[in-house]
Amino acid sequence: MRFRALKSILRADGGAALVEGAIILPVFLALVGGVYEFGFFLYQEQLVTSGIQDAARYLAFSSDPTSVTTQIEAGNLAVTGSMNGGPSRVTGWSTSNVSVTISSVDNSTGTYSGGSRVQLVTVSTSFLDPTLGFLALLGLNPPTISVSHQERVVGGSAPGQGSRR
């Protein structure tokens, strides 16, 4: 009698789809959540990259990239999209995370057009992205967004600094 009951239970397939769904659904939702989270991180990294490129280009076209005022405007441009400041493009990113370096490169071999020395402006940033909550559920540390962009200083006047050449 017990053998027959055990045999009928093992052969029964009613509710199998429910059990399979209960096993697969958490894995599927974790996969979808992970893809969404990763896509959002890439979107934020692209916003930061665009901001850093904008700031480097602004400084490259400015008449005096070493000016503190111009560098503050470039930092605001990178983080907020406006030289006057405003809300940050990415949560957790501030102008204190943006650094500007201006270096002089020997051009005596004529690698670049221009004089024997050319200036390069490098704008970079590095900060922890605090907005990724799903990775924290898995016990992972928040990722660091690090971006750097370099432009050759060509002078002139950047928008907002007078007429353009």
C-alpha cells in the first residue's frame, strides 16, 4: 500500500510548473535587476565622461587655462553641465572630485604644430558611485568611477569669455 502511494506521488506532475517557476523566478529577477543596475552604472559613467571632456575642451579653448576662476567654471561645467553650477549630473559627484592639471610638453621635434613647447590640460575625476543598491545586497563594494581626458591648449576664448576667434 505504501509502495503504491509513493509510486503515485512520484509519477504525479500536477504543480510541477509552479515548483519550477518558484525555483527559476528569483534567479530571473536577480539577473534582470543586475542587468538594469549595470546599465544604469554605464549610463552614469557616460555622463561623467561627457562632463570631463566638456571641461577639458573648455579649458583648452580658454585664453588662460591656469586661471583659478576658469578652472572653477570648468569644474562646474563638468559636474553640473553649467559654468554657474547647479544640480550634479550624477549623485555623489561634486566639484571637489574634479582635478585639473596643466603641463608643458617639449615640442622641439615638431610632433605637434606650434612652438617648441605646447601646453596640455588634463581634467580627471574619481569617486565612489553610491547609487548602486543591488550590488550592496550581494555584499559587493560600490564601484569607483574614474575618468580622465586630455586636450592640447589652443588658446582663444571659450564661450562666456568674450568673442571666439
